[in-house]
Amino acid sequence: MRDGFTGSCAERYSALVDPRSGPLGADALSSAGLFLCGISACVDARVEMHDMQPLLDAPADTPAAQLANLLLSRAACGVGGEVRFDWSEGPAWLRERLPLRYALGGTGPQAAWVLGQLGVRSLVAIEDRHAAMLRQIPAGVLLAERGALKTANAISAAGPHIPEIFIFEFTAGRAIGAVVPTRSSRVIVRFCDRGIQHDEHFEAMSRRLAPSAAAGLLSGLNDEAVENVGAASRHVFALSRDWKAAGLKTIHFELAGYATQQAVEELFVHARGAITSLGMSHSELLAMNPSAHHPMEALVALGERLDLERVCVHADTWAAAATLNDPKEEERALMAGCAIASARAANGEPARTIAIAPTAEFHPLPFETPVGKGRWTFVACASPYVEKPVTTLGLGDSFTAGCLLILGRNRHADAGPTLQHA
């Protein structure tokens, strides 16, 4: 088994993050271009599960007790993921009783936040422009309004606010009542189907900027009610087809988790030929294909089915991809994603400077790499694994942002006179 192409994990990551010469260094990032990030957004309300005693104390057979049981069962198994929970009073009940911390949520906005911290510009889709949402948008993340790119503080607040999504984080070895998790993760709980962000300003501006953008990122169809996934997919992939026709070379769709496999199948029908890249967590891949513990065959099959250039998957201690492109460039993309996600895990939020934590561990890869299969190459890398992270929130989104930085780095954007800063 070969661990990558050359050098040890530590040496290769050190070269990757070198501030002077690495592809994640300041000089390289300064010319990264503009990234288009859609198409879901929310406000995240975060809470540590060891701080959820009011839920644990809730009377039996109440929605609060049922939610507590769901969270405990997942923490006991080390399973994170996202769930839809029917309890209309849930957001108000939790706000009144739990210590919450608020942040911007959604794959596109999270990736944009990561990029913004590194000095890289991005445009996000935000239909919900209530003040509670706009307050969470960090500096460096841009919105479109009437043909101009603006920072959030230059946007006029408007419209109703959709309830936040609640993030329950748990840490390996830290007790939650009688449960002691063996793995760190988080459970995302939403109490309604928010749907995608129908931001007409973003869609018009992104079509205009697609020829010069670095890369496009789309995700969030899992926020739709199951019966709406087909219609929402048609809308989202019509936009990506326009980007592609305009010349955007890298268009990535991050899958996420769905209530039914039928919803995934419906999404895939509309995705074929509309994107160039697909990504997911290993648990999401296993939900589709329980035999994909070694992911190569499953990734290649998805690539062929959807007419893609690459399909990638991220796990706790490794990341892998099947690609039609330069395998060494793909390895750099995977490593960049892993490095940025690891830095966030160690710092608790997106990092301004990417460094590998001294406590990070490199686990042996469970499969050989690189491996050829027909026209595809299977590539994998070990990630700098932080056993007890400060947070697990947004790590997959951070990984995606890092991959796109490498894959889109030769695409330069120039927003010209439309860029306005307040």
C-alpha cells in the first residue's frame, strides 16, 4: 500500500500550507478569484449536548423527551447527520432553555465563510434577508443586489425570518447524562423544511459572472420537502447548466443526507450533465451503497452515471476521489480540503491561517492509492485527524471549500465596477 505519491503525510501537508510557496499560502490565495456559493442558507443555533439538561429532564412522552432520546441514541453510536423533527414549538422551547450560539449555516454559506477568512471572495445566495440572517454573514462574503455585489452591511433587511436550524454537538469522552460518546460529531435538527434560497439577484449575477468565476458550489436540496425535491432539482440544475454553458469549468454539487433514497434518485435524474463534480461524506455514500466501505467502485459508478469529471468522499481519517483529471492535482485538492477542515476542527471556527495542529494524527489509509480503473484514477489521502475537536460543525463544508480552491485556482474572476463595499 502506498500512502499518496511521494513523501510522508507530515512533509506533504507542511509543503501544502507553507505561507510563502504552498497552494494555501497567501500569494496563491490572493489570486484565487471569485467563487459562486449556493443555494441554501440558514442561521445555525449551536449547543453542546452536555449543556442540554432541560431536554434530558423533560417529562416522558413529550416532544422534548423524544428529541432527547433521538440525540442520545445517535451520540451513543457516534452518528451525526441531519434529521427533520416534527415539533412546531421546538425552536421557541429550545431558545428559552438552552445556551445557544448563533452562526451562518448551509453548505454554500459555510464554504464562503471559510474562503472569506482566507481572503478569497465568494458570492452567496441569500433570499432570507431578515436582520437575524444578515447579522451572521461574515466579512468577505458577498451578496448580490440589483446587479451589484455588496457586503451584508450594505443590504437592507427585509422579509420574515425562517426558524433557525439547531446543531447539537457531542465530544468523544465527554458525558451526556449516562452516555459517553466514543466519537465526536454533531446532529443537525431542523423543525421545518426551509427549501432552497430563491435569490433572483444571486442567480442573475452568477450567470453574468460565471465565465470568469473560479468555481461554483451548489447544495441544499435536502432542505426541501421530499415531494419538492424534483422541482427544486430542475431549478438548481438549470442554473448550473447556464453556468456550464457560460464556460465555468468546475461546478461542484455537495450531496448531503435525504429522507428517502427516492429523493436522491430523482435529484440524480436532473443532475446528469449539469455539474462536473459531486461530493459527500462516507456515511452519505454508505446510505446509498452499504457495500462502499472501499469507495472506488461506487465513486466510479456515480461518475459514469452522472457524466462527471470527479466524485469525492470525505471520512474522519481520509478523503478519496475518482477523477478523470490529473491525479496529482486531485490529491492536492483532497489534501487542501483535509487541511482546512482539520484547522477548523482544532480552532473551532474557520481559520485565517491554515496550519496542522500538533495533536493531529495521520492514520494509515485503508486502501491502496493511486489506482487506475479504465479512464478513471482513484486517489486518496490521509487527513490530519483531530481526535477531540473544538467543533465538528462545518468540517465537510470546509473540506469542500479547500478542494475547490485547488480545482478552481487557475480560473480568475474580476467583478469590476459592480463590486461595492459599505
